[in-house]
Amino acid sequence: MKYFVDGDYVVVTLDDFVDLQESPAVFIPKDSEDGQALLLDGIRMLSLGSIQRIFNELQRKAGNVG
């Protein structure tokens, strides 16, 4: 997974990200706990629960999970 800032959100995507029209993405408010953790130290600073939740949402949006 990778991330970037888009306005007031930190956007988390899968590594094969193309663009927001073609690729799944999860938008996390920059001022949230997870958003601040991402901005300060990256994905490795998120809790395992947050990482799993984001990954599951990306997989669902990609159509890889029922």
C-alpha cells in the first residue's frame, strides 16, 4: 500500500495505483488519528487493525472480496 495527500484527506491505495478513476482508494481525514499517523511516520505507524481495515476496504473496492 502507498499513500498521498489530496486536499483534506490522506489517500491510501494499493501498490499498482493508476489513478483515482481506475484504482481503489480509501480516503482518511488528515486530522483523524490514522491520518496524523500516516502523515507523521507512514503506514508502518498505523495499528494492525487500521492496516487490516484499510486493506480489506481496498480489496473490496477492487472487487477481490465478496
